[in-house]
Amino acid sequence: MLNISNNKTKLQSLERYETVKNLSNRPHYKILNRIIAGVSIIGLAALFLPWTQTISGSGNVTTLKPNQRPQSIQSVISGRIEKWYVQEGDYVKKGDTILFISEIKEDYMDPNLVENTRNQMEAKQQSLASYDSKVDMLSNQIVAIENERKLKLEQAKNKVQQSILKIKSDSMDLAAVKTQLRIATTQYNRTVQLNKEGLKPLTDIEEKRLKLQEVEAKIITQENKYLTSKNELINAKVEINRINAEYSEKVSKANSDKYTALSSQFDTDAQVNKLKNQYTNYSIRNGMYYIKASQNGYINRALQSGIGETIKEGTPIATIMPSEYDIAVETYVNPIDLPLITKGEKVRVWFDGWPTIVFSGWPNMSYGTFGGEIVAIENFISENGKYRVLIAPDKNEHKWPAQLSIGAGAQTIALLDNVPVWFEIWRTLNGFPPNYYKPTAKTTKEKK
């Protein structure tokens, strides 16, 4: 081939052989060619068949509501296991006793703790009632003191009024005595003048002098009475001030005693409320020694075992599976498919162990699948790197098998747009996502 050798080799045609000439004349080769051509035409036509784009996912059977899923029974308080009333697999009703625990904290070991607390509470309530009575009595005492002060003040004011009238009377008597003094002085002077003229004897002068002295002595007495009346008025006014001060002190002392009683009453009331709280807490705690079932269901597994084993508060003791639940499927889809999933979209579901023949592109030809509807889409990625989708049974299709158990495996496909087969092959080879598709019902509702 590289023309290194001088030998020249000439290739001869195969048609010079008789066998090669007869190959094209054999009939079964013509049939094979027709078959190949027919299959090619059918394959080419199949590329234009409609194909339903789908989003596949895998998950397991669960419940639609959180309170219907398997849950653990926990102890609210710490204690020591004394007795079990159930075993694994037993059916229990809500409120049935599962086990009994005893107290391990020294603050609650008194068997008469609730009764003693109740007695303390009743004693404090009686003390509170006595403080109420004391406050009422002090209030009545203050009212009586105020009434007495009012009467005393009226009496003192009357005395002041009497002293004023007496001053007026004494002042009038004093004025009369002064008039008498002027008259006696005038008569005495006139008698002396007449005696000098020889018209009156000396005895008349003596009589007038005696009368004048009597009047002068009388005016001194009347002035003394007048000053005494003034002094009584001053004393009456002083008495009013003394009464105000005295009864103000009594009222202040009574108010002080009242506020002291009120303070003790409020403090006792706070202690009563505290004891009520303790009594209620102790009563509730006594009921927590018996751990009961929260709902109807089956005891799956006992997480704690033995007698005399201590547990802390919040420790799971057993798991229970509710007997009544609404079944659902939780499936996981890839992040690239999440924008294509919408709430209310129809999906097909098949379960592990259930006879199924699935054609993802032609769902109408599938066998053993059940209808579902998307009810919830989780917006946070799960630990497996996918998004969780919750699917409920489609009420318009056949019911899901009653034999399904929680936790069984399930496969799902969400139906999207209808495209030619060649387009789906091209999309898959290029790694493009399926076409975005909205359910018809949702689109119609939005238009309305």
C-alpha cells in the first residue's frame, strides 16, 4: 500500500464468482430487506406518537394529618417505673393506663402533700377573712370618730357663740355702769356745788360720794366680767382647735391600722393564691403518675423496660400507632422538577407489593396504579437532596387498597404536557426539564 515493494497487486472483483452473483437473487434476503424497511417506517412513525411527560418520585405511605402518624408517649415528670399495664401489640383506647411510675424527687415524696397543702390554703383563707373583718371594723370606727368629731365641733361652736353673746351682754352692762358712773359723778359735783352755795347739807354730799364709790366699784366688777367673757371666747376657740387635733390624731391612727390590715390582707391573699397554685399543681402531678394513652391505637414498641428503672421528664416510653387515620403518600422530587409541581395536580401512584404494569408515557395503558392529588409541597429541601410532596387519594377515582400499611414503599408519577416521542427523546438526551404545565381546573378557576 505504501509502494515500498516493486510487486504490483491488482484487486479483482467478487462478481466473477458464481456464489456472489446468486446472492442478490435469493428470495429470503428480499423479505429481510422489506422487514427492515417496515420496521424503520414504523419506528419513524412512532417518533410522532403522543407522549405524556411525567415527573417520577419515590417515597412511602404516611398519614394525611400529623396527629394520625406514629408518635411516642412521653412522661411529663420524672419517676421510677413501678408497673406496666400493656404489652407490645395491644390495642388501647384514649385514656387507658399504660404504666404507673412513682415519685423520686424529695420535694414531692410526702404522701399527704396535697392534703397538707389544702389545709394550709384553708387556714390562710380564714386568716384572710379575719383581715376582711378587721378592715370593716376599722372603717366603722373611722366613721364613728368622724361623727363624734362633728358633734364635738358643733358643741364647741355653740360655746363660742354663747361666749360671743355673753361678751355682748357684758359689754352692754359695762356701758350701763359707765353711764351710771357719769351720772353719779355729775350728781356728786352738783351736790358739792349746791353745798357750797348753802343749798344742800353735807349729808347729801356724803350720800352722793358713797353712791359714786359704789358705782366705781361696780364698773371694776363689770370690766372684770367683760374680760372674763372674752377669755371664755378665746378658750372656746382653742377648744375647737384641740378637738380638731385630737380627732384628727384618732382618725389618722385608725387609718394607719386600717392600711396595715389591708397590707396584711393583700399579703395573705397573695399567699392564698400561691397555695392554690401549689395545690392545683400537686393535684395534677398526682394524676401524672399514671401515664395514659393520648388516643386510640396500637402499642408498637416499648422504649423503656423493666421495673424500678428511673426516667426523666420528656423521656419517650412507648410508641403508639393511631387506629384511625387518613392515608397519604409522601414522595420526593428532584429540585429541577419542583417548579413544575403545583398544588391540586393529579398524579398516579403504585405501591410496593401491589401488582402493577406502568407505562410512564402512556398512563392510560398502565395497570394497578391509583389516582392521587397533591395537597402540600414542602419549600425546604430534605436531607436526601430532594423536595417532599404530600399526596392524598383522589376522591374521583378508585379507593386505595385497605391493606396498605404505614411506611410501605410507593412510586409516583406526575402527569405533565403531551409531546411527540421524538421531542421527549431529544429533551432527555439534552437534559432539559419537562414543559411547564398547569392543571386545567386551576387555569379555569383563575380565569373565573
